[in-house]
Amino acid sequence: GQQVMQIPQYQHVQEGEDFTTYCNSSTTLSNIQWYKQRPGGHPVFLIQLVKSGEVKKQKRLTFQFGEAKKNSSLHITATQTTDVGTYFCAGRWGGKSTFGDGTTLTVKP
Amino acid sequence: DTAVSQTPKYLVTQMGNDKSIKCEQNLGHDTMYWYKQDSKKFLKIMFSYNNKELIINETVPNRFSPKSPDKAHLNLHINSLELGDSAVYFCASSPGGDNYGYTFGSGTRLTVV
């Protein structure tokens, strides 16, 4: 079945450092979505990427979709303590979304 | 106004019991889902309903039975609870189709003792 691999599983950074999480799919995706789950909370939809090579920005967050539509990344510039949480990608293929295992980000003030 | 609401928020129960979790969405979405999140935070799809019809049924023990009385509600009934069922269960909804994100409920933390 479709698999979406996400790395790293954990990332610890000092406040102000950058952070990147990567997702890779074994199949070409129709789109990829990104979610953030704060500690003790629920996943919240951040963004969707549809086009090959697409890049979208939300303030300090930059999302990229690979040219082959098999990989994606989320980059946070100058992390803040409010960025802590688990970031999930969800790759969509054949009418079904598969979530990556998530990257849990901790930020040391 | 809560968009996707789940009840109860916490559920502690003994092995062998039967329990239900309820979910309601007021977004007018056509598709609803049940996800299980284990202690490692992995999110796994269990079921998906579109307009009251089951469209995704992953490899889930048949002790788990979803029911959708109408497109705004998707309940989850679990029979003969086991220790391994302990997890957070999330309900979610979407308009359906490929190009919409999911709106998740706040989750139900189930602990089986």
C-alpha cells in the first residue's frame, strides 16, 4: 500500500534556529497536506500543495512539493517556542490520504 | 461553535467492556473519518464515511463498528475492549474530494485498564 515516510522523528532546536521536516512517498501523489498538532491537542490543517515544484509560504513557514510530486518539505525559519508540536504530512493518492509518522519539534528558549 | 465535536473527551474503562464514542460536525461536510493515534503519535485511518456510506475500512478488528446515522454524525462502537485499544481516537471531516484539508475533533483519550 501507499507509504509516506517522514523524517526526522524528533528534532530539538535552540530558539532562533531553523527546522526542516521531510516527507517521501513511494508513489506519485495527487497532493500533499501539512498539519500541526500542539502537545495535548489535535491536528490542525496548515496547507495543501498540488502542483509539481510548488512552493508556498506562511510567515516563517515554507512548504515545498517536489518536481516528481513524491516528496515535500516544511521549513521553519528562526523557530520560536510557539512552534513546538508534531508536524504531519499527509500524502493523497487514489482518493485516499496517508499520514506520515510526524516530526516532533521541541524548542529550547 | 465547535466545528467537529467528540464525546467523551476522556474514557477509562475495564477490559472486556463495550463503549461508544460520538462525533458530530456542523460544517456541512460530506465525508467523516475515524483515526487512531497511538502513544508514538502515529495517526492511522480506521474508517471513512461519505454521505453515510462506508468508503474506507482499514484493517481494524471487527470489534470496532462505525455507524453514521446521517452525514453530520459518525459514531464508533467498540466491543470487548482490550488493553491495546488504549489510544487517542480522533474524528475528522472534510468536504470530500482531493483538494480539501481535514478538520479534526479534539480527540477522545481511551484508557483500558
